[in-house]
Amino acid sequence: MATPPLAARRAEIFDQLELQHPDAWTELHFKSPFELLAATILSAQCTDARVNQVTPLLFAAYPTPAALAGAHTEALEALIQPTGFFRMKARNLVGMANALVDLHGGKVPSDMDALVALPGVGRKTANVVRGHAFGLPGFPVDRHVLRVASRIGLIPASASEDAVKAEKKLIALLPPARWTRASDTLILHGRRICKPKPLCERCAIRTNCAYYRR
Ligand code: SF4
């Protein structure tokens, strides 16, 4: 039987991965766009599980952008210290909260340009918030996505260290309605199976994976 065209194989790869990880969704806990934005800022260089231990206390102390904008630095740093890089993260949280109050009426904008203009917010964080808090198309690209997509052959090696380039390549493979789920799936696959030392024998897509077939 002839090998299906590359585009069909890529769609099949995402189908198979979604079957292997039916629970794919952000592991950060949140109840509002503001909480998800703050949690995602805290998740840099930190596990989602650790962030989830910190955010209930954080949002009890600072439940709104206005409250966080007025936070005392030392008290805020002490609260978020377990997530690492806490001085920079405290600056970013307060800066982000002030920008929400000053420029957006205390609400998180859903527009990509407005999101990435907030302190501490890059495309990955903006896409996390757009996809999970607003239900808008967004394909967050983190180190797991870069590693897994490059190994499988979904993106060329030349894009494997450039998140913006990789995002452009990946969103071209799927309709917008599938982007967020696809990103969550690649992230979970990278955490559970396609780790830095991959567990290929447990992988649902190994016959379609360039790394496995080489
Ligand atoms: S076959 Fe191995 S390298 Fe390829 S995606 Fe699966 S775990 Fe990763």
C-alpha cells in the first residue's frame, strides 16, 4: 500500500497522540483569565504542580489585578518564592497587574498584541491564556513542544530552537480549532513519554516518528 501523503500523516499523528493523552489540557489551576495569566507567569522554569501549590495563597491575598498592583514587594516575593526566580516574577506580576488596571480597565485583554505588551508576557504565555481562558486559537510552544515536534518530524531541525518559527510551522498543520489541544497534547507527550530520554516503546506514534524510524 502506498504511504499516505505527508499532510495526511501529520493529521494522523495528532489524532493518535490525542488518543494517547485524552486528558490533555493545561495542568495549571485557574478560575479566571487573570488567575491563568498570573499562574502562567509563575510557571516559567517551574513545574505546574509547584505553581498550583502557591496560587491559592497568592489569589487569596491578591484576588484582583488592582490588589496585585498594590502588593508590597517583600510580602509578594515571600508568597511566590517556591516557584523560583521570585524577584523577577514579583516584578512581572506587579507590572502586569498595573498595566491591566491602567490600560485595560482591570481586565485581561484577549488580543495577542495587547497580551504580549504586558510585562512578563511572551507569545507562549499569551497563547496559553488565549487558548484556555478565552477559547481562542492559540498554540503555546514550550521546550517540550520543540523537542517532541522536532523528533517526530513535524517541524524541521532549523525551527527546533526558535519558538516563533516553530509556532508558524505547527499552526499550518491543523485548523485553528485544534491548536490549543494539539499543543497541550505535545506538552503532555513530552512530559510523560517523549522525555529527553524518550520511552519509544510506550509511544502511540512510533511508526510515524522520524526519530524512531531513522
Ligand atoms: S517514537 Fe520515541 S522519539 Fe518518537 S515521539 Fe514517540 S517517544 Fe518521541
